[in-house]
Amino acid sequence: MIELQAIELRLVSLPLRRPFRTSFGEEAAKEAILVRVETATGIGWGECAASPHPRYSEEFNAAAWLVLRDHMAPSLLAAGGVEPEAVGGALGWIRGHRMAKAALEMAVLDADLRSAGRSLAGFLGADRDRVPCGVSVGIAPSIDALVGQVAGFVEAGYRRVKLKIEPGWDVLPVTAVRRAFPDTPLSVDANGAYRLTDLSLFEALDALDLVYVEQPLGHEDLLEHAALARRLATPVCLDESIRSAADARAAIELGACQVVNVKAGRVGGLLEARRVHDVAVEHGVPVWCGGMLETGVGRAANVALAALPGFTLPGDTSASDRYFEEDLTEPFVLDDDGCLAVPTGPGLGVEPRPDRLEACTVRIERLES
Ligand code: NPQ
Ligand code: MG
């Protein structure tokens, strides 16, 4: 039982090394809410996966800040003591806001495991001490620029390269990368930018030996993905459409996906993410850990999650230097085998460096019990 004494919300902003463009927009900085809980036995950190704009999903930072400050934190502080496993239930009266919930659950879990001297990976059921990593590559100014960026990531040792696509930026750039890197595992991510009427385009991509196509159709769709999957040789992977373990079961049993991108924030927390993993393992469906350009705080949680047995494909668990000149925590560095080491310390096993927090914090609010 964790005795919650205070909850601090902190908005941080880190410039990206290069703007990151997708079918839903371009980001030049990573802006995230960190949740810090103070308990009788220590502190815990959590990171919210939302962005400044409701473009990837309906959640965005200003709204997450309000629901955390005015609903979630008061609810947990009023409960006094809480078990990490009970956070989801205690906040169950709040519909949606999964990324905000996940950040609070992560902080309580971190505090609990720190005081117990247990690692998050151990708690979740990890079966390895390092995880193979992929990289997500945004829409580039030109095909040559894209091929150049991919060359750098292949050189760095990344195990899978994911290319962002959108109408007008799809078959030609992906074909150019496939030609330049015939043996590199390649995937594409549309972030829901296409329709079933674009079938011929996906049939053209079918010839490029991709490991999967990610979220080709509507961000809340299952049935059209099932229809598309029946027409393609390339597996379909779902991201935005999977918001819970129940969604994962429905998608798999409908044939809407053959691979699942697991993100703790998108499904309301690490514990629900583990349940998504368990459903996929039950159905023999491979999963991988997705990313939201997290700082080292959220990245530590992703790497721990990616160490579970069913995470059999490289995740978007990239090194800190994929996105940041300087991370908030000690950097996550890719080893020469294209892997990241799973933190072994108590809790998340990392914490933000005070000097970096000082430099990156743009807003703080503190709530006491
Ligand atoms: C995805 N992530 O898999 C998301 C999309 C995404 C690594 O591609 C700031 C915060 C910018 C979150 C850009 C990756 C983002 C972001 C893209 C998420 O669909
Ligand atoms: Mg995606």
C-alpha cells in the first residue's frame, strides 16, 4: 500500500534534433507532462505520452494537465493509500484520458517498486536483459534525404526501419529505401491516412517484402482493416485502433491485425499493456513496443515492457540520441548489436537529472493530500 502525500505535475519541453513529420503533422519539440508522486517511503516518476495537439489521438497536454490536476490526482490523494494495481480501478470513474491515467499509474508503480527494491522489468515479467531496437523515420524533404537518413540508422545498427507514409509519399520513397537496403527489415506507418479505396497502393507495397503495414486505415477502425488484411500478403499491424486488451482481442479475432503495436499510454497503463501482451501471446500474435518520442523516463518503462516474452519484434524503443541532443535522464545508448539494455535498478531504474529538469521545465503544479 502506497501512502500518497503529494502529486506534482511538471510540463517539460525538449527540442528534437530534427523535426519529425508524419501524416498527422510535424513536431519540432517533445513536450510532455511528468508526474512525480511523493509517498511515505519515497518518490516515483511517470510520463504522459500526449502531445500539445490532439492529432495522434484525442488527448493533448493542456487537457491531460486539467484532468490530472482536477480529477485524477484529487481522487487518488483522497484515497490516501493505494496499491499500484488499484490505480486503474480508483480512476475507473473517469472515462478515457488513457495517457494521463497511464502516467499516474507509472509514477505510483515506480514509487512502490523503488521502496521494495524491485525493478519494473522484473515486476512485469521480463525474460531478457536487453531488447532489439527499431527506429521510426519521418517524412523527409526528398527521397535522397530519406535514403541518407536510413543509411545512418542502418549504420548505427537499428534492427528494423519504419517509414512514415502519407498520400503522395508512399510507394516511391519506400521502393527507393528497399532498393538501397535489400536486407533491412522495413515497415511503414500511415497513422490512419488511407481508405479501403486505396487498396491498389497497398497491393503495390505488397511487393516490397515489408514486415507489416502499420495503421493503414481509420484510427478507430477494425472491420475495414480486416477486409484489407484479407487482400494483402503483408501483415497488418494496429496501433491507434487498440485502446485496451479487449480491443486487442476483438481486432485479432476479426482478423483486423496480425501484429500489435503496444503502447502503455494508449491503453491506459503498463498493467493494461501487459494484458494486451497476454491476449496476443494467447493468440500467437507477435507484439512490439511502440514509442511516442518519450524522454528517458517514459523510455525506461517502454524498454522494461519490451523485455516481456511476447515482444518478439524490434520496437520503436530507439536510443535517446534518435530524438534529443541531451535527454532528461542518463542517455539510453544503442549497443553495437542494435539493442538497449533493460534498466535493472529499482522501479524505472532511471530518474531525471535535476539540472536537465531545471533546463527543460516550463510549468509546475503541486497537489498535497
Ligand atoms: C506512431 N510514434 O507509432 C507514433 C507516432 C508519433 C515513433 O512513430 C511527438 C509525440 C511526436 C508523439 C510523432 C512513432 C510524435 C509522437 C509521431 C508520436 O504512430
Ligand atoms: Mg504508429
